[in-house]
Amino acid sequence: MRCFQKKAVPPKLKANKVKKNVWDKSVDLAGGNKDKAKASYVKFREKELRSRQFGKQQNMDAGEHTMQALVFIAYIILGLCQLAAVMAGLEVWIGLHWIIAAPLAFFIAYIPLVGTIVGMFGAVTAWHWSWVQAGGLFFGPFAVIVVMAMGAGVLEKFSNRS
């Protein structure tokens, strides 16, 4: 007689076959007891919703990683421009060939004061930039970081007020 009985399916789930199959399995596993089936189905739905929320959290983290990658790429490009300016400064100032200036520029570029002076001199004399533009190449990122830190401090001060 049981094979002729219609299985209990909540009306709002009739359209979705996957949900219907889960409900049918819940009823079958509960031995036909609809209350037990409903309890197991509710647990299944809670787990499904939690996994979807976890997926949303992962997507937000992916955006954060994208921003980190973009900042890293910009940092590399800036470093290469500064390295090229140091190379140009060595070529013009000392008169070295670029093959000799390139390895020497790697060492000089990371000496804070010397690398900045040679790089700014190279940007001004070899690339015909103004001193302001050369200063922007070497001190611009520092200025941006200072402005961001000051803005974060101001926002934090105003956000703590009740």
C-alpha cells in the first residue's frame, strides 16, 4: 500500500528538484515520520546557508587579494622606474656605459640617501624632468602613505565618538 501513497513534499519546494529529492530522502530516512524528516531537512538547509555565507566571505577575501596584487605590481613598476633613473644618473654623472651602470645601480638604488640623490639627478639631467617631478618619483609614495595614515587617524578619532 505504501508504494501508492503520495510522498509529502512542502508546496514551496515543488519547483526545485534538488530540494525535492532532499526532502524525499529525509522522509525516507525518517521512516515516513514527517516531523523527524522536517528536523533533518531544516538542519540540511542551515548547513547549506552557512556554506553559502562562507563562500561570500571567500569572495570578499579574493577582492582583498586582488588589491594586494595590484599594489605589489605598482610597487615593482615604481621600483623599476627609480632603478632606471639611478642608471641614467650614473651614465650621465660618471659617464659609465649602461652595462656597467646597471649592476652598480642595483646596489646604489637601495642605499637610501645616495640612491635618491643619484636617481633624482638622473631624472633631471638624463630625462629632462623638473626637480618637482623627480621628487615626486622618489618621495611621492611616501607622501601618499603619510596622507593615508593621517586620514586613517582622523577617521579613527571620529569613529570612536558615541
